[in-house]
Amino acid sequence: MSRNYKFHNPEGTYFVTFAVVEWIDVFTRNEYKDIILDSLGYCRKEKGMDVENI
């Protein structure tokens, strides 16, 4: 996702998607998995992000 996109409405609902080049490493290397989980945890705790499992 480009850094040019900004979310201006804190009450709004947004769908975010992204692409990862050579994405298989994200699922096979623990250090990448940990970075993603830590980042999601931070956003949930500090920014109030709601992650739903669909």
C-alpha cells in the first residue's frame, strides 16, 4: 500500500489489502511472522484497530 493513502475518518470502516513480493517467506520464516504479529498487536492496542476473522 502506498504511503500516499491516508485514512481521515476515524469513525469510518476501511478494507486494507496489500501485496508482498516473494511472499512465501512471510509464511515460512519465524522472524517475518513475528514482525507481522507484533505490528498487528501494536495497531490493535495503541491505535484501536479491530481485526476480524472472516
